[in-house]
Amino acid sequence: MVTVLGVDACPGGWLTVELRDGCFAEARAVTTLRSLLPVAASGGVAVVAVDMPLGLLETGWRRADTEAAALLGPLRGSVFRVPPRAVWLEATYAAAAAWTAHRIAHGHAHSLPSPPEHDADGRPVAIWY
């Protein structure tokens, strides 16, 4: 039997869905990712898949994101690269936005849609990643 856990953020913590041999087995809410470690270790869980694990890296990019983007070639824009922890710890939105703006200015960010749409004042309207 192969057991996997899918994990996604939700209000108050994380929602986990357990599959056994591809079939739904259980869903539960936990307050921390760390609380899943004993569950994963004791139950023979083959994979714990976390959707957009925000702020887990101190610097740089997740290897999984980089490899997935390379594998997808022209569709690499569908991989949402998660910024390092420093961005999530910024005290203000403006500071986090400045980090993102630096990436955009240096050609390291992409937009959805691409090219971005513009609002009535000519500002780009998009999700930047």
C-alpha cells in the first residue's frame, strides 16, 4: 500500500488529505507543518506534498520549482516560484513589493497574464512571480 499526504494552507493552519493507493483515506486540519512529521514517519507515508510551502527557504529558490520549470520549457510560467523567507518576513507590503520589483527589473519575474493587462491609469495588472 502506498500512502501520500497532500497539504495546503487553510485558516488556522494546514489541511491534510491522505490517500492510500490513490483513494481518499482521511482529511484533517493541523496547526503546524511540524506536527505532520510524526504522522508521516509513523504511518509509512511515501510522500508529503506541500502546496506552495511559503517561507521555508532562507535564500534562493526551491530546487523542485527550478527543476519543474526547466522540465516544462515554454510552460515554465505555470510554476509559481515561492520567494525566500526574507520576503514573507518584511514588515510592510511595500518592502516585499520592492523585493519583487527588483526581480522584475532584472528579468527574473514573470506575470500572469503575459503580457500583463493594464488598468484605466495604464498600470500593469497581473500576478507577478
